[in-house]
Amino acid sequence: MIDPAPAVVSVPIAPVVAVLVAGAIAIAGIEGGVPKLAWIFKPLATLLLLAVVGWPETAFARLTVAGILLSVIGDVALLSESDTAFQLGLVAFLAAHVVYIVANLKVAVWSPWIWPAALVVVLATVILLRLVRPPHVVLRAATIVYGVAISAMVISSFATIGGPLRWAPLAAVGSVLFYVSDASLAINRFHRPIPHVAYLAIGVYWLGQLGIALAAHGPVG
């Protein structure tokens, strides 16, 4: 008996465009000094990622949905400039990274070439943490924990390539973009300001989340 061909899964164009449009409006609000646009469209852009994932039929997709919802909490918290809001956002995104790590590990295959990728990520994180040194000891410790978590998230995403997650490369690229986004946010806040940081800290962030969401939308198995 010939096995049936796997169903073709198409890219959800409309939700992807919706995320990009909402994100662009949020960035325009931040760059143009119209905070109301950011308050509305920043969490909306992240919520629209749920439409990109679609109905979560796999464990990877369900965990991705949980990570997206935690990211919404982080997005709302980081709309404020206060240290308390920053810490809340840090905790929310830390939890999101842990969820993404668990999702990745469920479909990881750990091919040998993962170790060079891991080396690059670890070196980048060591350099970043030397630049980013918050004045308060507790917050400094929290950034170290966060740096370890997002590094593990990136490494574990690369470990999914070649396994049952068919669109795993999108998850890997998305995780790298997520890392770049968080790194730019940390440098801007604790090292030195980055001109038009919203494009890096937010725009690249949504591109990264899109990669992860699309990988969750794709087939597993």
C-alpha cells in the first residue's frame, strides 16, 4: 500500500500581513511620538500571531500559543518606562522563552552541527552581558538569568532542524531575530541609547515571533 502524500500546508498570508501592518503602526506611533498608537497596536500585533499559528493541533503549536500570550503580557509591561514595568516584562518574556525551549525540545534532534551554533550564541551572550550591567544587583542577576534563557531558546531552536518540525528553519531564524531584538533593547536601556531603537527592539522582534509562529503553523511529523 502506498502511503498518502502529506497534506500541503500553505503560509497564512492574511494573518502575516496583519501582524506586519499592526507592527508598523505601533512603531510609527513610537517614532512619531503618538503613544496611543503603540498602546493599541503593540499588543495587537503580538495577539495577531495567534492567527498565524492557527488552531494549535500539535504540542509545539500549543506551547507556541502559550509563549505568544506570555509575550503579550511582556509587550504591555514594556510600554511603560518604569523599572517595575521593565521587571514585569522581563519575567513575562523569561517565561515565554522557557515555554519555547520546552516546545523546541519536544521536536529536537540535536544534529552534530548544533555545537558550532551553540558556541556562537554563548560567545555573543558573554559579550552582551559584559556590556549590559544594570546598576541594581538584583536586576543585574535577572538579566544574566534572562541571557541564559534566551541563549538556550536560540540553541534549542537550531536543534529542531532536520527533525519532525517541517518548518524548523523558520523557528531558528525567528529565535535569532528575537535574540537580536532583546539584545538591542538591553543595550539601549543599560549601555547606551540606540537611534530609532524601535525598529530593532520591536520591528525585529515581530519578525522573530513570526518565524516561530509560522513554524508552529507548519506540519510536524
